[in-house]
Amino acid sequence: MQTAPAPPLRRSRRGPRAASVALLLATVGLTLTLLHHSLTGWAPTTGAEAPPPAEVDGLVTSADGLLPDGVTVADDTLPGIARLDPELLAALRAAAADAAEDGVVLQVNSGWRSAEYQEQLLAEAVATYGSRAEAERWVATAGTSPHVSGDAVDIGPTDAAYWLGRHGADHGLCQVYGNEPWHFELRPEAVDDGCPPSFADPTEDPRMRG
């Protein structure tokens, strides 16, 4: 929000004292405005939209794997897609081509994540669920998460995750956790043998105990 310029000071019949008071008030107003802008992260723009809060605060950016809405596996310009395991990405693209024939678009809500991003998600989950134990039913640590190693994707929207749940085994893509039907990982043996039974949640996964 731009601040309107202070009106020009006019000569007052009351003499220099009134002019000094007006100047003081204008200075205080400008100082308060600048202080408000510094606290809220405001910065002047040149007509472009201000970046989203995640980019402004520097905590999580696209460099950490943050993905905008509507990203597909065809987009390899974003680290969240480009840093996925190459075999996983190839399987996802093959599945996406098949899904498109059924009128379904596979979008990636989350792919590769930096360790910092993963730890932030875990901290947010602890705040949401009230305990570390409950949070770990949904979010792994940076040291155990397959997202950090580039071996997992979260697929959306719901119809896309449902489609991949039914047809993903044809490409070696399996739902790993019963409470996260959007979470898929590569299991090459599933092409011949089908996907293995899923864990109820990550706390049952032996990999999460490392």
C-alpha cells in the first residue's frame, strides 16, 4: 500500500510555532508509516505483484522444493521436480501420459524437499497435532524422509491420486501409507508382482526408525 505524500506546509497566521508543530506531526506520521512497513515486510514494487510470504520471509522457497499449485511432472525447471530420483520421475511421466488418455492430470503437490523444508513441516505438524509422536504419523524427520532423498511424491488432486492408486503399479508406483493416499514411491517389482501392502502410517515403516 502506497502512502499519500504529506500536504505542503502552509504559512500560518499563528507564526513559526504552528509551522513547527505541523512539521513535527508530519515527521511522526512518516516515521510510524515506515516502521509499519518494516514490520510487515512491505517493499516498494514496480507494478509486479508482491511475492508470496514464503518467498519474502526466506524460510521456504522454490530452492527448498516448495511447489506452486498446478505443477505437473513435465515441469523440470523447479527443484521439487528436477531433483526427484530419475527412475521415479520417468515412471511418473509414463503414468501421467496414461492418465491423460483417461482425462486425468497428475499434479505434484510436493516432491523433493530440502532438509530445512522437511524439518519446518515437522515442526508445524507438532504444533498442529500437539505432540512429536502424533506428528510423526504424518511427517518424517529430515534424516528419514524419502522426500528429502527425492524418492517420494505427493500427487493431487484427489481424482489423480485415486487414478494412480488404481493404475500406478503398472509403472511401479505404489501408495506406501494408508493414511496418506497421495504419497507414492517407486517399487519396480510392482510391475510384475503388484504393490506390497501399505503401512497404516509412517510410524510402522522400518525406514522411519533410523
